[in-house]
Amino acid sequence: MQRIKSLPDYLLERYKSWKETTFPDSQEWFKKLADEGQSPRAMVIACCDSRVAINSVFGQRTGELFVHRNIANLVPPYTPDGNHHGTGAAIEFAVNHLKVKHILVMGHSNCGGVAGCIAMCEGKSEEFDAHESLIGRWLDVLRPGYATVSGIDDDQTRQTALEKEGVHVSLANLLSYPFVKSAVDGGRLSLHGLWTDISDMELHLFDGKIEEFIRA
């Protein structure tokens, strides 16, 4: 394992600083989590993008949100084919084992994954079109959403529209999971769509009654 390197110095220094200055005030809380396990009330499906500050936005303590991140915060359709499905497995664990009450799908502005999907759908990305591209095949989940925004001429407006449409696609795909639909129909689970502008952290909430995003 000679290719595995030591932790970068700056991360190690930040850990030591956190352990010495911040952790002592929360030590009992961490011990409680270790002894009693986790019982988050909500799951958040968000983008891998490092700029999306989930816990900061919701002011949550460690252990209060079950967070799953992937490129462009996508939920693929339910596909019980025996293959590896990280997002589906996380959803199954959250709903069937943690019994979360809410699932939040959170999109964001300037999403690189969404930009990649647009480029791919417009024939401008040979890299993602390649069969072996893991990114491209993942972004195929968002392809159906592109048809709803393809007629928008302005690049930024089209990008934002697809970011929000991606949230809508993921919410629809969530209901293809039998255990999610059963929990929703039984009133044990609610689904929520969100989009945030990372420049000012303005939060927009998807209103299912009017099929639009409105400011929080």
C-alpha cells in the first residue's frame, strides 16, 4: 500500500485544532451518539460540490441529518438488478432502518454536473458521451429533464432551469422506490425539493401544488 499517503499537514493541523478547541464542548453529545446510535429525522440528498454547506444552512448538530452526496444531487430510478447502487442503498437505509420523516433533495446554482449534462445533451462533450464515462452514464439520469429546458436561449437561465428540473426529476424517481412510495402514501414520510444560490445562500423551496420553486 505504498501509494497511500499520509494525511496532508493542513488537514491534520485543522483536526488537532478542532479536537483541542471545539470538541470538548460537544464531547458528551458525541459520546451519546456513539452509545445510542443515530436517529436523524431527515435525509438530505445533495451534490458533492464542496460549496454546498448543508449543516451550516440548517444549523444542525452532528447526528441530526443523514446526508448523501453525489454528482448533481440525482436520484436514479429504482433498479433492483443486483448491481451496486450507492444512492438507492442510502435511501433504503434511511427509510427502512433509520425511519426518517423527511427526504430533502437539494440542488444548487453553478452546478458542474448539470453543466456537464447540458454539454452532453447538446453534443459538446465527447468525453461524457464515451460508454466508459462513469460521469456521463450517471448524468444520463438527468437527460429527461433537459428536454424541458432545451428551448431556453440564455445559457445561465437554461443552467438554472435544469438545476431545478433535476430536483424535480429526482423527486419523481424517489417515488419509483416501493418503500418510499409506501411510506409517503402512509403518511410516514414527506419529500421536499430545494435549490440554493451558493453566492448568497438564498433558499428556494419546490411547491408541489403549483409545480414551481418559491423563495423560503
